[in-house]
Amino acid sequence: MRKFTGDRLLLATHNAGKLDEMRALLRPLGITVVGAGELGLAEPEETETTFLGNARIKAHAAARATGLPALADDSGIEVDGLGGAPGVHTADWAATPTGRDFGQAMTRTWAALEEAQAPYPRTARFRATLVLAWPDGHDEIFEGKAEGEVVWPTRGAHGHGYDPMFQPAGESRTFAEMGQEEKNAISHRADAVAKLMACLAPVKRISTGSPFEEKWAYSRAVVKGDWCFVAGVTGYDYATMTMPAAAVDQARNCFATITKVLKEGGFSISDVVRVQYTITEAALADEIAPALREALAEVRPASTMVVAGLVTPEMKVEVEVTAFRG
């Protein structure tokens, strides 16, 4: 499976409800979701007879038009008493000369069930197919569903589409009677997104609680996929904000902090592939050498050492590392 490693994803939809729902689902991963409508993209004609076919049309059209990885969702409701209709035509049932009217669509659905004398419970399911497409034509597919039944009259003011008439299995409320977070935990789209998660490489930001991080708006480390980037660490004990006088002890504190941060990110010191040392005087290179050997003698990463001033007079050493979990 190809991994999505970016932090900006195009959602190929003009549906504000779907956009809000997907943003809420992906926000914890540090992924910014932008909608096709916000970029002025036209809606391609959906000519396929399956959710997968239509999702592919939308995802690949958006990826080609923008050069961004694009996620498309084709979803709908299948009502067993109507032979699976409206299915891929869910949105068509809501079509009017002035736009989509899902109140009309739900009324039509219930009327059709009444005409067919469909038995109770009137079982149904929402289906969602997600296609994540890259500009080079590659795609990954994720399918989800939510089983339940349709009810009448409609209930609830939240959600969108058929939510007011769909009561998920095991619940006494419709999707439209649930808050977004509660619905997202059990929805068809959440089921598909849960499978999508395996394809995403979320950004994780790690803090040591240092006041410098707050002051200058940075993270001590950022984890992205198999990489961990640890910002410059000085010799403070960040729990007490005390600093030893000797440069070698500052270097040992640096590596103690780095080891702790790497562990929090799911890495170890043996994963370090690059180090940059900053020292305030060239003579300190020999003084800190024992601490460097203690930490990295078995790892032997690529490294550079520069002589430069640091932020406060007591700082003598700063260490920055990059780790790769290959």
C-alpha cells in the first residue's frame, strides 16, 4: 500500500457537510483538508454504476487538475425494500432545478417503501467508498458501511443527506439526532476512514515542556512516518530548567533528553542517522567528546559540528538529530 506522507489533502467534493465531516476525522492527524469547491474545480460527470467507479472519476480528475493527492468519496444509502435503491443514485433522488433537496428525497424513499408494502424493520445501510488518488495515476481504495434501518417521520437536525431517516443498528436515534463526534465514531464514512488510516502517515509533535518551545512556537520533535526530526536540544534539565556548568555534562543532558523524546515518538537512539552539534568555542569539541562516544559510538551517524553563539550565555552545547526507522 502506498503511504500518503503530505500534510495537505484535497477532498474532491462540493458538499459542505462531507467536507466538515472529513476535516473533523483527519484533523487529529495534522492533515489540512481543502475542498474542490474552494479551489474552483468543476464537478466531473459521474458515469459509472458503482460507488467505486464514481469515486475514482472524482479523485483522479481532482488530482490531475491540481497536482495534489486527492481523496474522493462516493456514498449513498441502499434500502433493502427497494432492491438496494437509491444506491449510486442517492444524490439524483434529491435533484431539483434549484439544487439538491434531501427532504424531497427522503419523502420519495418512504413513499416508495409504502407503495411496495415493504416489511418492517425497513433495513438499509449507508455505504462509502473512498479513493485516494495521486497525480501519477496511482490510487488506493477503502470501503465502509453502516447497517441500520430507515424510519418515518424523520428525526433530528444534525448531519446531512439521509441522516434524519437513518437509524443505525443498535441505536434508538437517527444519525441526525447525534452530534458530529458521536456519528463519526460509527458512520459508514468513519468505517472507510478507519481503513484509510493505514495509508496515512500522521504528524506527531512532541514537547519537553521547555518554555523556549512556547516562546518561539516550535516543537521539540516532529514525527512524520518513518522519520523523526528533533530540534536543537541544549543542556538543560527541562524538568527543573537547571543547567550544569561543564560542557560535557551539558552534552550528556542533551542526549538524555533526545533519548526520551525519541522513545516517545517510537524511535531509539540507534535510529539516529544524522547529528548536528553546535558549540560556542572550538576548544569544547574535545571536552564533549566522551559524552558523544557514550551516546553514539555504536550508531556512528553522519554528523557536522559548527561553532556559533547560542541563545543564553550558559549554553555551551546544542545537539540536533534526525532519526529514521527503516
